[in-house]
Amino acid sequence: MEKIPPQVLLGAYTEGVFPMAEDGGIYWFSPTLRGIIPLDERFHIPKGLRRSLKKRPFEIRWNTAFREVMQSCSDRVETWIDESIIESYCDLHDLGFAHSVECWDEEGLQGGLYGIRIEGAFFGESMFSRKTDASKIAMVKLVEWLRDEEIILLDTQWMTEHLKQFGGYEVERDEYQLMLKEAIGIADE
């Protein structure tokens, strides 16, 4: 197993590129259309999820089980998260760049997500859920934290139906690059 060096991973993200493991190899992607979750008033919390949030079914924790979150995200029939990806991102976590949002209850870790933060950008990587609404609640808590931290870009890489319910949308690569440069502080003067 060969890890991706942290400086390579961070450099790739600042260029709008991210890795995925497939068939024993690492492949790099920069999608033509990029998924974005809005951090302003366009962020949408579905009605049923609002009800679930009021019940507070989970204790929210940050960065207490990063590796377990990654392993749980990879625990599916088809995954792009192999041991090389897990070890590489755990290195980023140790350096303070990779973060997890976790939903816990009396039975343990029930859902969560992880991603990378560089300056004013957060790159959402993956999420999982063992109990109803766990990953969705993690998403809402992530957005609250990103707003508090004055993050301006929440990149989801690809857009899915699951993410569209939060107001997620796609932008073309050129527009994404401009958003990314602004978020990480390298916008053209």
C-alpha cells in the first residue's frame, strides 16, 4: 500500500483535483461539473429533517473517530476508499486539514462525514449513515460550523439526489476554479 504524500494531496485540492481508488490504483479527477452546497440562505433543510433535528437523536462530535468514519464510509459494495486513501487522509487529519463530523448515540457511531479544509474551502469527501437521518444531521452541523468559521466554499465533488435536497447545485469547471481561488485566497488581483 502506497500513501499519497500530504503535500501532493493538498496541492491537488488547491488545483481542483482529488483522488479516488479503483482496481488497486489511484486515479485523479477534476469533474466538468462540480457539486456545491450553498452556505448562504440557499442551504435548505428538508421539513422532515427539521423535525428530526429538534428531537436531538444524536450527540454531535468532531474529529473523535476520524479513521472509523472513513472506514464506515468505505463499507459498501462499491467504494473508492481503499486502505491507501484511508491512510493518506488520516495523515491529513493528523496535520489538522482533514475533519470528521460524527453522530453518536448510546449504541455508538451512527453516521457522519469527513472532508478536507484548506483556508476558506471545505472539500466534502464522503458520508455514511447507520440510523435514519444521521448523515443528514452531520451535514447540517457541518454547514453550521463552516458558517461560524466563515468558510465560503463547500465542494461536494459530484452532485447527487441526496445532496440536491440541501440546495446543492452544479457549476462548470471554469466557474468552480474561480470559486476555489477566491476561497483559498489566491484570487487574481
